[in-house]
Amino acid sequence: MRRTVTLGGHTYEFPTLVELMAKATPPRSGDVLAGCAAGSAAERVAAQTVLADLPLATFLDEQVVGYDEDDVTRLILDTHDAAAFAPVASLTVGEFRDRLLAWTAAGDEAALSALAPGLTPEMVAATSKLMRNADLVAVGRRTRVVTALRSTIGLPGRLASRLQPNHPTDDPVGVTASILDGLLHGSGDAVIGINPATDSPARTVALLELVDAVITRYEIPTQSCVLAHVTTTLRALEQGAPVDLVFQSVAGTQGANRGFGVTLGLLAEARAGALELGRGTVGDNVTYFETGQGSALSAGAHLGIGGRPVDQQTLEARAYAVARHFDPLLVNTVVGFIGPEYLYDGKQVLRAGLEDHFCGKLLGLPMGVDVCYTNHAEVDEDDTDSLMLLLGAAGCSFLIAVPGADDVMLHYQSLAFSDVLTARSVLGLRPAPEFEAWLARMDLLDDGGRVRELAPDAPAARALLAAASS
């Protein structure tokens, strides 16, 4: 269907849905690289004008990536819940945006959350393209997604954190020291999650056993994860390793997932294996997925109908359909990790982080963000501070933190453990309830419920140091 609009005496044409979505997207370097970005601000406004009048139901009849050649498209359409979609089925994209903001103003969290099974990634991506940053924050804040394994993630007034104790050689002493550092800063209620330096099955099992020993000895209500490839985790499961969460990076097209070495069937097999262990105490969400804008483009798997490039934000939202299908405990976008070729500067990284959080939450995901950047990007700590606080205000499920904000294994900048404390303090947020109770039992909280500054000889510090030394 050919779509045109005349603005300022100039007629703009958007022959396909793929082109319309791409031209309506706020600026980012990845779309310029792919050759699908709007050529001017005027063309972007024209595309947004057309997109606002597009019926939401269009996305059930027209695809950006073909049904026959892409299993992610088939998953999206074959699992669509028409009953959940019914309350908004008659709306255009612009009217849906207005409805979301009206429900947000009225505090109708139930209505927002009930929509998730009826929404497709393309619907929410299109809607986000019409929203300002404050709109993305407001709707994200009111959209409730709660998951659990040994801690509960996503409750109102809570901000969890992933403790990321990476080490360039997976040295057990170095990893344990980082775990200790994080725990003493009140970090780790979402997961203690390690990116291994290698994908060795033996190293993966050793790291899983290391973290499990600390969690078990001190009865910490959290979960561990070694972020190895899902096939490595399957081998660890076969060896009887203490696997809490099955991890995998996923993307929004079949081709991009093939580049990651995964299929939907493989993910289902791994999830089933983790469920059989029954390691949860307050829930049974056993998967963890990471995504990031630009992953499909970097794999050369970003083309849609007619061989046209699909914009990176729409493809990112499609990755959330993959994650949603496997009932995850955690999902996070690694928002600035791929580099300036995809998100050039702090403005683009901030916008992408808010978009990803909004889209993930609307689709029913427990959405977190790794607020990070590579050292060759036009981004600095002021940018990450701004995004961190906006995400906290938006009801982000969890943030990722590393010692000193510097990931010495992955070689990029993230948040520090103390940054998460700042976000909680400024915004009046608390850790996951089970973890907060553990912090209190360990005498790590002061009378106001804040993580206390500890001397090395304090009882809690001595106990955790004993764990590290053993």
C-alpha cells in the first residue's frame, strides 16, 4: 500500500511499511549505516504523520520481515492473542499512543499490563516513534511486570541490580572479590551474573559452582548465571551443574539468531532442562536474555520484505517476542555496547535505552538495562547518569553494575555498584524484598534502610570475607 503526505508544499511517499517505520524513527547512526534513515527532519515528521494515522491492526496483515522465511515473524503472529488486543483493535497508532498516556495519567496499571499478549513488537515500536522521552518514562513506569525465582523482580518501588563480577581470566579470587564488593554495596538481587572470558564448559561449571557456594553458604536470596552460550549451559546441565538461569543473547530475525548460534527449539530445550532442576523458591522463571539495538545489522541479518533494511529499533523490539515466549526472569538491552556505528552519542544512547525499556515492558517483559558505552563513542558518565535516573523513574526492573564502572573483561564502561545506590536513594527505591531482608539480617542496612558504610572489621564484612577466603 502506497502512503503519501504533503507537508510544506512537498509530497513524501512511503511505499512500504518497512520504509515508513524506518523513516519515522528518531535519528541514530545505525539506520544511516543501513541506508534506511530519513533524509531530513522534514521527512521524519512526514513519516511520523503517516504512521500516526495507520491502524494498529495493519501490523497483523503486513509484516516488516516475511512470514514464510522468518521464524520470529511466525512466532509473533501465531501466538498473537486477539482477545487481549480487542480493547485497542480499532485504534490507529496515534490513538494508541494517546490511550496509553491516558491510562498512565489515570494510574490504570491493570489495563496496561493486560495488553501485552495482544501487542506485537512492530505495534509498540511504531508507537514509541511518536513519543517523547517523558512519554516513554511515564508509560514504562505504569506498566507492571513481576517475575521471580529466588527473588522477586519488578514490584513497585523496587530497583534490582545485576552484580557483574567479570574477570579477564575468570580468576576465582578476582571473581569472588568482585562478588564481595557488590554484596557489600547491596547489589546482586536480580542476579550474580558473570560473563566468562571463554566459553569452556569446564570453566562455566567451575564458575557456577563458585557462585552457588557463596549463595548457599550465606543463604542469599538471589540467583546465579554464567552467561555462556546456551549450548555450553546445556552441557553444564548434563553434568549436574547448579544452573539457576539459562542465558542467551537473542535478536529480532531468524538470520540474526542463527548468527548467535541459536534456534527457538534450542532455547526451549534449555529452558526445560533448567525447570527440571526446580531451584526456585518464590517462582519458576528460569531464563535470562540480552539484546541490543544494532545486533541484526552487525550480523547482516537486518533485511525485511523486498530486501529492504529494517530499522534497528523495530528489529530490537522483535527480539523481545523471542524472549517473551520463554517466560524470562530477566531481560536487558545492552544499550551502548555495540558502539557508535549504531548509537553515535549520548543523546542516541539515552533515547534508545528509554525506547527499549518502554517496548519491552509493554510486551510483558521484566525489562532491565545495561547503561553502558564503548570508549570510542561520544558518550560519558554524565550521559549514563542521566539515563540511569530516567530509567529508575520509568520503573526499570534492574540495572547492571560492575566494580568501579569499568568492565575490565569486556572493555566497556557501565554503572558502578555505588551508582545503583545513588539511583535508589534519589528516587526512593529499594532492593527486591527477599534480598532487602537478607541485607538486614547481615547487618548491612542502617536504621533508615540504606546500605551502610562498613569498616573492614564489621561483622557482615568479616562473614563475607570469610566466604571469599574459603
